[in-house]
Amino acid sequence: MSGGRKREWIRRKAASASPPRWSRRARAAISAAVLHRRRRRIGLPLPLRRVDFVRILYENVVFYLLWVIESVVVLAKLCFFFLRFGFRL
């Protein structure tokens, strides 16, 4: 078989095969991903996603709270070191 005939034979064989039986969610996710990729490729604006402000606020509060706690712990260790061993090194 030459290149063109072989390619046509493979295309026909693939077209005649039964499509996979996927769930609706899987097909929707795949089609959404393909649509997203096409839109990004040709430069169309992407649809806005719903933003969960409570989650973002919670993440920021937790981040800064842990940052403060870590700073206090480091400062306490430094003070303990200087109080235990003195200020001369």
C-alpha cells in the first residue's frame, strides 16, 4: 500500500470502530478542554470563572496568620539563644 491508500484505510477503519461509551461528564470535560484550547489558540476571550471570595479570603487570612506565628517562634528561639548563651559570641 502506498502512503495515501494506507492512510485512507486507517481512517476508514478508525471511523467504522464503535465510539467509546463514556459518561456524559467525561465527554463534557473533554469537549470543554478542547474548546478552551481552541479559544486560547485563536485569541478569543476565555469565559470568566466563578470566583469563591470566601475561599480566597480564608487562604489569605491563614497565610498571614501562619506567617505571624512562624515569626514569633523564630524570634522566641533567637531570644532564648541570646538569654541562654549571652550576647558575646
